[in-house]
Amino acid sequence: MLPGAGSVYDGIYVNAIIAASVSLAGAGLWVAGAVRHDDTLRWTGIGTFAAGRGYGLVSATVGAMLFNAALQRQLFLSVPL
């Protein structure tokens, strides 16, 4: 729901800022294209928004995996994946 929230959970704030910024820029272009009835601007916004959301989803997932692996090593846990 919130771009970058997963990366904030992981403690990787740079990824959160990137995901949120690209998603916000894409949403702005998308709305601007819709208001101006400019299909090129609208599709550019949709693509930019999708890229930001995709980056956020992948980076948060990878970050969570790394975070959980580090936590397991720290606590000497052996949890099957």
C-alpha cells in the first residue's frame, strides 16, 4: 500500500526513498497526463509508477530475506526454509 514501507521495515532507507520517489513521480505524471488528456504523458506515468512499485517489491523482498538470515545467524536459529 505504501511505496517503500517494506524497505523501512528492513532498515534499508535508501531503497525506501527510491521506491517512494519513483512511484510518486509516476503517479504525478499519470495524473497530469489524465488531466491534460495526453496519452503519452499518461502512459509514461503508468510505466514510471509500475517501475517504482516493482523496484520496491523486489528490494523489500530481498531485504527481508537478508534481514531474516542475519537475524537467524545472530540468534543461532536453525529454521528450515
